[in-house]
Amino acid sequence: MELHLIRHTKVAVSDAFCFGQSDVELRPEWPDDLSSIQLEKDYSAVYSSPLKRCTQLADHFQLDYTVENRLIEMSFGDWELQQWDAIPTEQIQPWYTDFIHVTPPNGENLLVMQRRIRDFLTEIEQKHSGDKVLIITHSGVIRVFLQLIMEFPMENMFRIQPQHGKKMILIREHGLWKWTGMNW
């Protein structure tokens, strides 16, 4: 299996705001951000997060894709679209201390997100074992894919910074994963 992961291009919302599952717009110049993406023509399957910042890319490339809800970014619940520094300290400090287990109010924690990504990865490994698959998604989802495949501690996930509008390639051969390209 050859897995191509693309993070959506930059959004029109400042990094000062917390957003995960909020369906925010891409920035107006997003088509220019795609100039460096080289897509193959022989994908057996293409999956996209349901958020428009991902489906717009699939539409732009005229891909026949399946919307997959498990590829959505982490839910920050009540924190969505709030400025990070406006979130009450008594709520966010425990999350900063333990972002794996602590759940934002009405959101999800990283273990819940990891479970849905693991279920999806297991499913596509079985369904597309010898195929080339493209996934258009978010940085958090890509980090979880890498954490699951490479089996590194979840605490280290934020050491990986998937770039906007870039592709990384993972290949599974003989039961092992190879990371052959990143941020092309």
C-alpha cells in the first residue's frame, strides 16, 4: 500500500484562534498555494475530510473522492473559534499539561481521535492493501497517522509539523511502513 497524505492549504482564520472541526474558509489565494503539489493520476481511492478546506482541494483537482468523517480534525468543543488566549486558564492549562487525556469542554481528547483514525487506517489497509491511496486531511490527523504507523509516543506528536498544501508519502511493504517523502 502506498499512502499519500496532503494537508489542506492555509485558512483565512488566524493561528491566534482555536479551530479544529469548525468549517473555516481557505484563504482567498489558496489556488496559488497548490502550485507545488504533484498528484499522481493512478490513485485507487481518494478520501477527504468532510470539511470544505479539504473537499475544495479534491474538487480543484477534479478527483473522484469519498468524504470520510473519521478524517476530520480534532474537536475542540466549546473552544472552537475562540482566541487561544481568551480560553479560561483553568480550562486550558490541564489540556496543555495532558493533551492526550484531557478533553476540551464538549470536545474530544487525543485518545478518542486516535481511535477513529486507527479504525480508518485498519480499514483501508485491508481494503486497499496493494493500492495507492490519497488522503486529504488536517495536520492533527496526519500526526496521528504517523504516530500509529511509526509507534512513537503520543507526547511527541507535535514535534512533527505537516506543512499546508504539502504531500507526504508512506509505503507499506512486507508488513513494514517506509516514510519516503515529506512536504513536497
